[in-house]
Amino acid sequence: MNINQRPFGYWPSSIFSILPEDASRVTWGGEVINYNSGGQHTTTQMGSGHFAEEGPGKASFFKHLNVIDGKQIQRAPRDPTTFMTKPNCYNIIDYGGFFYFGGPGRNPNCP
């Protein structure tokens, strides 16, 4: 198997005490902790530090996202949605089947 096609992110039910059977939601993405030190947004970048619209070769991305259900069938996500809290600091663009995301953190539009 090509290293770029290897599956990852397997969490067996045995490691969860409150999720013994199945899940109703799966999420992918990035997260940054912002303590708002000195009243300013953190300079911590998300992903490569480039905004989603900078695209291939710059922005971080996920593609071929799938889950394996209880019957061991690989399935694409149903009804995907995007969510961002600070679009001037970090953003996301969904192209259906893959998405670009990221950002630099503090910048002139994200003080």
C-alpha cells in the first residue's frame, strides 16, 4: 500500500467508556488554543499557516475522508458541514471529498 493511502485514526470502542457501540458524528480539522494574551490573538498557525484559498502546495488539506462502520464497510461522510470560529485568522474551503484549511493566526485582519 502506498504510504499516502494508508488508513489512520482507528479508535476501537474498547478505549471508550461512554461510546461502547457507535458514534453519531465524526470530525476532522484543526484546532488552536488562543489565550488572547495581551488582548491579541495568538500567532500560532493552523496547518501550514496558509489560508485555504491559497490552495495546492500552500494550504493544508484532507482528502478521501472515510469512516469504517460497524459492518467493516468503508463509507464517505454523509451531509458534511464546515465550521470555523475565526475566519480572519483561520479558514476552510470544502470542495466535496476534500477540503483546504489553515491560517497564520494573528495578522492585520486578525488582531
